[in-house]
Amino acid sequence: MCAALALGGAAVAEAPRISGAERPPFRYETMGVANGCFVESVACYDAYHEKFGEGGWVRVLQWGAKEDEVMVAGHAVAVFETAGVLWCWDVNFGWTPLSIALSERENAALVAAPIVAKYPRVTALYPILWDGGIQVPDAGPQGAAAATEAEGAQYARIVATRLARHRPVNLVEFTQSGDGEPRTREAVVFVFGGRMCVYAPEMGTTLFRARSSVWNVRLTQEMVRRLFPGAERIRSIALPSPES
């Protein structure tokens, strides 16, 4: 399972075959990052808007989970409607048309049922349909520091660059002491569904109840320190050049 709200690794499964009459309605290019189910689903949400404009119905479905009586990480997928059909995109299984009436599309438990069925050992808890709304990209404060070498840097920078096409994104760098020398890490701060979100390659995406700007320095420091106790030298760094 992927980490949507807690730690976890991403299980990978072969995508099922789709008949010619059920071809996916648009192309989504995955980022291929570690623990990326939530950020991949957000990027697919964005791809839907790129294809169909600001209208239409699209959500990110996220749930917690219990596996064999043990609490484990949750998961997230993109769910959307096109041509009168509900579709799901799952980083583990690819595209699946859902046999659910459009009148029931806001019923998170009902929508989640056929999707979670692909994970027979998992009991989904508290499924939520998140709507990210329409945001405006923002380059952020001037003079952001240049990035240094950091653990998870490639994944964090890929996510930051992709998500920044549609919203403000704060790419942060910090150090954390371990058994040896302090290690430099990176994380990505963005807003989705009115929640502050922090993606770190080591643990996926954590959603916080706080509502603020990604440029709120104090809140960013608090979130990073909560996820990485002892984190120091937390600072914003310049985003990589946009993808071509």
C-alpha cells in the first residue's frame, strides 16, 4: 500500500487489461516516485483539468486501512466522471471504469467499495473524497536558496515541479541528525482539499488539519519537525526548471 497519511511502501501490481470500448479517456504520465499514491492522484486530478478544463467532476479518494487486524498506511486514487461514466486511476492498478450511478458519486463509501476490492486483505477506514479546487501557480518568495545534495531529492523535486503547474508549492530542505552525520532531506508542501499537505519520499504524503499558505514559515517548520523530529535548518529552496 502507498502512504497517504502514514508510513508505508507502495505495492505494485500489473494493471488489468481494458477492452477497446473502455479505453481511458485521457493520458496520464506517472511520476514514478516513492510512496507516491497521493501525489500521483493529485497529478492525475490536474491532468483531468488539463484535458477537460476547470469544469467536470474529479476527486481524490483517500482512505486509511487495516490489514490482518494491524493498522497500516492508507491509500489514494483519482476518481472522475467523463461521458457519463465514473473512472478510477490507481497507481497500483491503472485505469478502471466503475459501475456506479453518477447520482452516487459523492458517496465515498460506495465509490470506494469496488476500488478497495482489489486489495482483499485490506479493510478501508474512513474513505474521503477530496476536491482540490482550482488554484493558481505561485513562484513564491524571491531569492529562494539553491538546493544542495539531499536524500530523496530526485523524488521531491519531481513532485514539486509537477504539482507546481497548478498550485503554489514550497520545496523545502532540512537537516536531521541520525546515528552519524546530519543528513540533508527534502520535502514538498502544498495545499489540497483545504488541507496542508507534506510529501516526503520516505513516508508519502501527510495531510494536516491546518489551513494556511504554503509560504507560512512557522507552520512549515512545525509540520516538518512533527514528521522528522529534530529537523533543523528548514528552508525553502528554488524549484527546478519546469518539465518540458
